[in-house]
Amino acid sequence: MFAILVLLQVLVFNEISFLNYGVPFAYIYFIIKLPIGCNRNLTTLLGFILGFVIDIFCNTPGINAAATTLAGFICHSVQNLFFMTDDYNEQTPGIRTLRGAFMKYAIFMTLIHHIILISVESFSYFNIKLVLLRILLSAVLTSILIFAFEGLSLNKKSSWQKIA
């Protein structure tokens, strides 16, 4: 999933712009889908590696690495906010198992990632309305993509169950 999301981000999603402000950053889906209760050090390291790879391909000086490292670091704490981790320990979060809690979790993680990413990229709050607009539009586009990915995985699993 790591390689597919990186390639999609670099080759497809970076070329999409909604009203010249919103860009989907679908690679955050990798961090969102890490197993519940995964070691914080591992999620932080994976977040850094993901952001670093995106930075290399996009020629951005550590912006994505900073945002994904923070997202990886807070992932476990955010999971504790939205679902009982003891009930779902070592399970991959998804809309099939967690339903509304997964949607809230995914939107929250997306917002945190985008706030950091776009704030660091802007490096100024001189035009706060523009920064907030970029965060909002990018978060909406990314959330739509995440739920589309989840829908595709639901359809794939249900079609395999029909065959078996």
C-alpha cells in the first residue's frame, strides 16, 4: 500500500487542484490504516519515511516529513480518543469494523496532518483566510479519497465473499 499511495500521490494527486487551493494528500491513508495499538515508535518512523519519500519526489524540503511524522506520533493517542483500543487491538481500522468511529478518526487525522502541512508550507499566517481555505479544501478532498478507498476495499471483500 505504501508504494501505491506514494506513486498515486506523486503522479496523479499532486496534479489535481480544486479551485487552485485544494490538493488531495491521499498518502495519509497509509498512517490511518496502520493497525490499532501499533507501537508509537514504529508509527512515527513509518510516518517519517513516508513523508521523506514524498518530499524527495516532490522536491519539498521536509514539509511532508514533518506533517507525517507528527501524524504517526499522535496516531495511537487519536485512536484512543475514537475507539476502545483493547476491543480492536492489532486490528486494521476500517469502515467495515468501526463504522462512524473510523470516519471521525480519519477526518481528525486528515485535519491534523493538513493543518501542519499547510501551515509549515505557508510559513505565515499573514493571509489566514487563504491558509484556512487551503486546509479545508484539501482536507475535504483527501477525506473523499479516503472514503473512496474504503469503499473500494469493501466492494473487493464483498465480491470475494460472494465467490467463496
